Amino acid sequence: MTRWTAEDAIDIAAPASLVYELVSDVTGYGRWAAETMSAEWIGAATGPSVGARFRGRNRNGWHRWSTVCSVTAAEPDRMFEFRVHYVIPTACWRYEITPTDSGCYVTERTARLCPLPLSWLAGLAMAGVADRDAHNQRNIVRSLGQLKGYAEALGR
């Protein structure tokens, strides 16, 4: 059982299929994600499928870093999940999408995979953030708001 360390949810007035397309197209994260500047599929990967890998480039203020991520779930219109690796596995991120009468309900969750002391050290070194869990919580709220605006503008 995954122990989520940050999560939030939002109603989006756009079809579940569109929202899934946005959250599973990692190359577009820079348009709406709070911390991700860009991402690209690596190796033989060309899109979202279990086992596909991508490199994410992130920023927080003047701090910049990149990670390699592996897709662990890709269920169209329902769920997209990946694990983040920075020397060791550091986090799991999941987007769950539930269709509603007016569009869909989206939950974004993350779980810290490394021990808390290591998370503090890595968070300070990479992103300038000691409490990565609290930082991720704020970023999830921000990202979901930006995803909502982006998806609803596209869905019009």
C-alpha cells in the first residue's frame, strides 16, 4: 500500500480523455506543472506506456535539476503514474481521473520513496527545500489549478 505524502483534487470541465492526454504527455508538463520546465521521452519510449522512461527538467527559484522517471501505470482516461529516480528512487506521482457529468475529477498524489532524512538532504541540495512533502503539497495545488485552466481552455 502506497503512503501518499501530498495530494489534492479538483473538478475540471473537460473530458477525461483530454485530461488523460495532458497528464500522460510528459513533453507538455512545462505548460501547466508547477515545478517541471520540460520533459522528454528517452530510450525507445515515444509515449506513455508501462516501462517507458523520460527525463524531467525541473526548477524551483534558481535551483535546477533533472531526474529520470519510469512509467508504472498508463490506463487511458483513468490513471497515469510514474516513479522518479535521482540516484535512488525518490518519489511516485499519480494522476487519477474520474469522469463526471461536467467533465472529470482529477486527483494528483505523490509518495516519498526515500527515507525522510535523505529526502531533506536531497531536497535542500536539488531544490533548496527542506520539507519536500509540504513543498509538493503546495505544488500539487498550484499544478492542478494550472491544469484545470489549460484543459478547460483546450476543451472549449
